[in-house]
Amino acid sequence: MAAQLTAHQLTEKHNPTLFKALDAIATRAYWSPHPEHPKAYGEGSGFDGSLGAAEGKAAFDALLGSRIDLGQPGTTGWTSGEVSPYGIELGVEYPLVDPDVLLPAMRAAIPAWRAAGPEVRAAVCLEILARISARTHEFAHAVMHTSGQAFMMAFQAGGPHAQDRGMEAVAYAYAEQVRTPGAAEWSKPQGKRDPLHLNKQFTAVPRGIALMIGCNTFPTWNGYPGLFASLATGNPVLVKPHPRAVLPLALTVQVAREVLTEAGFDPDLVCLAAERPGEGIAKTLAVRPEIRIIDYTGSTAFGDWLETNARQAQVYTEKAGVNTVVIDSTDNYKGMLSNLAFSLSLYSGQMCTTPQNLLIPRDGITTDAGPKSYDEVVTDIAGAVSGLLGDDARANALLGALVNPDVKARLDAAPGLGEVALATREVENPEFPDAVVRTPVIVKLDGTKPDAEAAYLSECFGPVSFAVAVDSSADAVELLRRTVRDKGAMTVGAYTTSDEVERAVEEACLEECAQLSLNLTGGVYVNQTAAFSDFHGSGGNPAANAALCDGAFVSNRFRVVEVRREA
């Protein structure tokens, strides 16, 4: 039987970390309690009792062909079917559940969790994250073989960066809940009469069951913010993974249920809803009256459907956008090319933050290497990508594998949209010969042509970018503004040495509510954000109705209920 954890033990252990997280979100300075480098986790029992590289790989291998029995109420059978983008059949079985049995059990777990209060809930959440962190090597393989990310990216983005985002959500949740005191003595003077006295009690009350709908590409990074924001504010969480990326979230649910049990709470506060291939249970679950919060990352079509139809729930969506980079001028041409090449290549462009449209004046730009024509700029960007990915070992480490056939279909269709400036090529992966690895394609388009507009104003998710020729930098800013307003954007980038152009781009992003990165030429990239400091999305344009993470992301997951008594 597992050892029991008392509330005092948990808060004493985790409050120092919680307070550091609160300080980080207030100062926006760099901070992370989760090491990024695999060697930090040691060999054998390393960082914080963690699994080393060999142990983590062995733990993942032991999962293949196994059954993850979570002991959930209403289990009716088992499902499997995940196949790694690297060609491995995982063969892991997950429980199928009857929501008519499971959801009432989850609701029954609420009163004790609500009564625990914000501090204890935060400590329990941080204990869950600590145990996940100790298994980062194992989780990295699970993320790699469900998302297609290369190992190092799966390790970092699926491990410490995802854990940071989860902890960030816990910190915001705690801050918002304790903003109102738990109790207050109220006295109102009445002149010559005796004053009025009331004792008032304020309780953060959860909305109800939260449904977290996972995505294929970043199951933990995109999943943890909603999961931990809901749990820390008192809500049970039903985790519905993407059918191709169940394992990382099933392991997360398993860890959460273990910690909840040891802390004396009902493990049914966190449950898994796996599905048979093609079953589509998210749509059914989303409109059930018991579901009061929904977190979703994925296609615009289903995100719009949720916002329209799940009227009983608070819906937080991260959908799709058309990310844009304005290229006006630069004083570090080589650095700009290198930075853009990496941004376009990382994880085969399968990130919601990857640039798609590069807006370049048709008369060219000024640089520290002399004036460059539109054709020269495009050719040089293509050359930078080719140089970066010329070695197959490096290409595999950066690109990973295409996550599904739809990405490959878009990549194969891209050359038919315009003049190809950089053709894609196949990359062999010696370790995983069945992996589909392809380098990015860059297509030239004329921004004034209606047929070109249909291409560049649609999201083309994957390793496809458009070099869009525009009449001037002013036209580029106007096209940027229209793109964000009509299609949304998770990221905007710009390169300019002109104060006037910089002000125009910044004003456009402020008005259209898009996150902007200016003149990145070093080791920070437009498609990467740091927890506790950077906001992922803004919640103010069509790409997403929420930001990861801010107060608005957590504050409407609970309400404050007041009880007044005569003193």
C-alpha cells in the first residue's frame, strides 16, 4: 500500500516552488525548476530520484504491448491502435468507459477537493508534476512515438517545457483564488445606532467537470495548462486524448490518480476517456450537461463547433492561424537567414507557431550585406534551410517525422500552388526506416494575385511556407493586419531597421492582438515561447480564444460563493 501524504507534508514540500513560480509570473524573468538537459536526470536514480536515460527507455519499452488499467469506474472494455510516426506499433491498451457511470463518480469527488482549499490543491498538483518530471526520459519516448517529434524536442517540449506550462497554470490558479480572502469581519457604522456586524465567508467553488481534449502534435505541452488549471481550481478533469497520442496523457492520468490517492483524495478527480479509432467521442462528451469546462487544441473547424455548440461549458480553444513574418530590412542578414531557417525547419513545421507567410517587398530589402532583391532574399532563405538540413543526421534531429498522412498530402500538393523556391526532399532515418521525414518546401507567390491569396490566406499546417511578394513594406503591414484579423495568428515576426516600419508593425499587432517578435537573429525563435514569461497566443484573434497562461485562463474555472452570518 502506498504511503499516505498529509496536507502539511505536501504544502511544506511544494510551497517554496509555488512561491518561486508566483514570483516568476510577476517579474516575467527566466525561471524553471525542470532541467532541460537529459544528463541532469542522471544514470540510474538521478535528479530528484528520477529515471536516467537507460531506465527511462526501458520503462517505455516495457509499456509496449501492455495494458494501462487505471481502475476507473464504468470501464467497459479496452482499445488500442496507436502507431508511432516512426513506424513502431505501440500496442498499448487503454480503458473504454461508460460516461453514465464515470461522470457521476467524478462529480462525487468534488466536495472534498473543494474543501481542501487552494493551497492544498496547488501542492497536490505540484506533487503530480514532480513525479512526472522524475519520469521525463520515459515520457520523452512516449511523446516522440506519438507525435513524431525528434527525441531531443520530445524530451524538452514534452517534458520540462510542458511541466513548466502546467506549473505556470497552477501558479495563476492559486493567485486568482487567494485574491479574495477566505473570511472577513464586516462592520457598518449606523450613526447613533449600534453598527451592523456580519461575518463573511468566501469559498472558491469549481464549475464542475472539465474536459481536456488533447492534440496529436503536443499532447503534454498543450494539454497540461488546461488540465492543471482546472484541477488546481477544484474541478475534476476528464482527459480525452487524440487517438494517435494517448500514451503520454494516459501516463499523466496514471500519475495523477496515484498522487490523489496517496493524498487522501478520490482518484476519480482525474480520469481518462480513450476511444476506438474513428469513434469521435469528443463531440458527444462536449455537450453533456456534466461538462462545465472544455480545453481544446486542434483544427479550427472543431474548435468553432465547440464554441458554438458546447453552450453549457466555458470553452478554451487554441485553433489555427496563419503566422506571418514581415521582412523589411535587417542589419544582420546572415543571422536573419539562420534564424528563419531553423524556425521553418523545427519539427517539420508542425507547430502552431511556425511561420507560414514571409512577406517580402518585390523591390527587395536593405541589409548589412548590401541591397537584396526579392529573388535573392528567397534564394538565400532556401539556401539557409538547405544548409541547415544538408546533413541527414542533423536533419533527422531537427525535423522528426511527419505526424500523419494529411501533413504529407499538403506538402506534396504545395508545388502546385506557385513557383517552387525550395523543393522538399526525403530524408532516410537509419534507426527508424519506416519514418516519413521530409524537408520543408518554400513556394513563391505574388501577393496581388487572387489565386495566390487563396493559398497564403489558408493555413497549410506542416513544412510549407510561402514567400509572398508585396508592393512595399506598408503593403506588407496591411496584409499582416488583414491576415491576423481574418485568419488569426499565434505568432508574428518582423525584421526591420526602420523605426517607422517597426512602429507600424507593432501598432498592427497591438490593434489585432497578436504576439510579436522583432529582429530575432540569435538563439531565440519566433515559434518558441518560455513559460512564466512569454504568452502563447493572445486570446484576442481567431487563432485562439485564450492565452497560455494568464489570469483569464484560470479565473473563470471557478466562482466565489459567499456565506454571510450575523456576528
